[in-house]
Amino acid sequence: MKRWILLFALLVWLLPHDLHAQGCAMCKATVESQDQGGVFGGQQAIGAGLNKGIIMLMVVPYVLLFLFFRKRILGFFKEFAGAKG
């Protein structure tokens, strides 16, 4: 089981951020309303920062929930794999 988790983590780590970093509508509006070439380095620099922030905000709760409930989650999958019917 640990091999699959490590393989999945490695695969996600190797994927480019543009592939899995999508922004919400409010973030997109913020990026589009910014001036070109402003203090922050333009639209691309602001958009990249917003996408990384969104990823961090989404990933941390799921990791914490997994750490708190890992015994129940793994027990569920073991029970599901052993079920007949």
C-alpha cells in the first residue's frame, strides 16, 4: 500500500503546476484587473502566486484530515477489499 501512495505522490510532484493549478473566478478576475507590468512583475507573476496559494489552501486540510483519520480510512479500504458480494 505504501508503494502506491509513494508512486502517486511522486507522479503528482513531477506534474507541472500549470496542469493541476486552476484558479477560481474571483482569482481570475483579480488577475485580469491588474495592470500590465506593475510592481509585482505583471499578470503572469500574480497569477502564478494566486495558483500556488489556492493549491496550498486546498491541500493542507485534506492532508490534516488524512493524518487524523488514517486508521479509519485504511480500515475501511481493508474491509472493502475483503468484502464478498
